[in-house]
Amino acid sequence: MDFTDPAWTTPPVSLLDVASYLPGEPVGTEYFTRFSRSERMAKNVMFRAPKGRHHRGPDETAVDMAERAAAPLVERHGAQELSKIDVLLTHTQLPDNPVLGCGGELARRLNMRPRYVFDVHNGGCAAFVHMMWLARTVLRTTDARTALLVTTQNCAGPVFTQPDIRGLAQAPVPGDGCGVGLLVKNSSAPILDIECRTYPEFAGDMDFDTGSERKYWQPGEGQACVTFTESKVAKVFTRGNRLVPEVAHAVCKRIGVKSSDIDTLVTNQPNRLFLRNWHDALELPAERHPDTFDSCGNLFAAGIPVTLDTENSAGRLRNGSVVLMAAFAHAGDFAGAAAVRWGAAR
């Protein structure tokens, strides 16, 4: 690795810690099978259901989930240290208030007064990587020293259990959860490289509608949900198989590590086939690619930090090892990868 490269002359930023929260008791697949309406679509590899998932409570807000996810960080580092966070970034799959994000309210709950608050809606399932890039940029270019990243997936319970939606093939796949990451300006667990790519040509390929002409904010019948056609599913599958290895290989090349030598690969967790294809493409054995899909379902943006926390808490991430994160978003309009020299607290 070339430490004379300009990237190494800027202040190092580390992923100091991760934590997560899964709401409620696990929900079994049998909840959905009694409502199933499409055996054909349910057999599609994109919609093969996990064994379990979690659903947030009917009155549980994104801020509630974020506060609970951050609780282990408060316990490990102290409320006083968390109150000094300089940069707060949040990503919420289903904003409770469509006019504003949850950053301000979360800061109030955690007794924080961050100078920079960003409620980031793009990035999708790759939002944690995207937010790492944004936070690192702020930390490197200002006198800010700490950042808290919060990714909340909270649409499984309220959206995918609606009477008109719960019988769809995709309904059993998502789960709810929240993952957080603490970044600091030091070299204790350095971020080695980050790659973020936007693909505008795919930006209009994800549909969110009510099954009628009604807009989701208008009164009337119909329940809002992300919708799929078989042709669009095929396109997304092809793109996902390509995009995640592409950004992962780009990071590996720049840090001078073969993909097959990566110690741990952590991706978003959309379905079993993507997981298999991704570690095969990077020439990694399955045991080096942790899988939380069967216990959590598709956690969208929260998938990476929740999986990181699961592995870290179990002691399966060795300090000093190279952990590679990679994901793609939506119908393929964004993809990102990041490599870290692991050293997070647990």
C-alpha cells in the first residue's frame, strides 16, 4: 500500500463502534403465508422469505428506534461523550413526518448539540456506506472530530402488513431494525477507502404507488407500497449482481488487497441468492460473508450496521482485520463500498 498517496496525508477517520436495535419479538413467516395470493411470484428468488423478521410497534417512531440503537454506545462511551457529537447523519426508510427528518429530535433525546445535522434520504440499502463517505468528508475538512451515523428501517411493520399488501410476494421479505455507527477523527480503526457511485439511468425504475391513480398523500382507497413487475425484478437482479462486486473490487484495488484476502464481507441482505452470488464473485467462502437475512429479513440501509454489530458482539470480527462493506440501492441507482481496518469496541 502506498502511504505517500495524497489520501493518506489527510486526517484519518475511524469507525470506532457500532450498535443496533431490533424491535419486538420475531415474526414468523406463517403470519404471511395465510394471506399469500401469488405462488408464482413468491417462488421468485427475489422474494423467497426469510425464516424470521422483526416489526416495529404501531406507535414506535424512527427516533424511538434510533435512541434504542444508540443505547449501547451511551453505555460504552458515556452520555457525556455522546453529547459532544459534532456531526449527526440519519437515514430513515419511512419518515414519520414527511416534512422533516428525525435528526433534530434524536439530538434532543441524546442531549446532543451537533454543529452539522444531515437527514439523508438517498443511498437506500447502501446508505451506511454513503453516510460514512459524507461524515468522513466533513471530519476531514472541518475541525469536527466525531460523527454519529443512524440508519433506520421501519417500514416492514406499518407498510407490509397492510391488508392489501400482506398477501403480496414481497411482503414477508423486509424486517425492521436500526443500526448506528460512531466515527472519530483518529487512526484507531481507520477507514481505508470508500467508493460511491450514482447511476442516474436507473433512478426511475422503482415504483411506489397505491395500486390506483391516487397519490399516496391523497384521500381514498388503496394502500401504498413499492411495486414490482417480473421484468423489473429481472433487471434489478442483473444490476445487483454486477454493481456490488464492481464497487467492492474498486476499493480492494485501491487499498492493495485481493478480494479473496478480505477477512469479512458485510453487505446489505436482500435475499439469499444475492448473498451467494456476491461472495462467489469476490472469491470468498460463505463463512467470511455474514448472513443475517434469515433472522432479520431485508433490513435495507440498516442491514450493514446491524450485521456488523451482530458479528462484532459475537467476537467474530478480529481487531486488525480488513472488513469490506458493500451494497446497492433501490433498482440500482446507487452503489457503495467501504473498507475498514477493524478495531471497533464491543
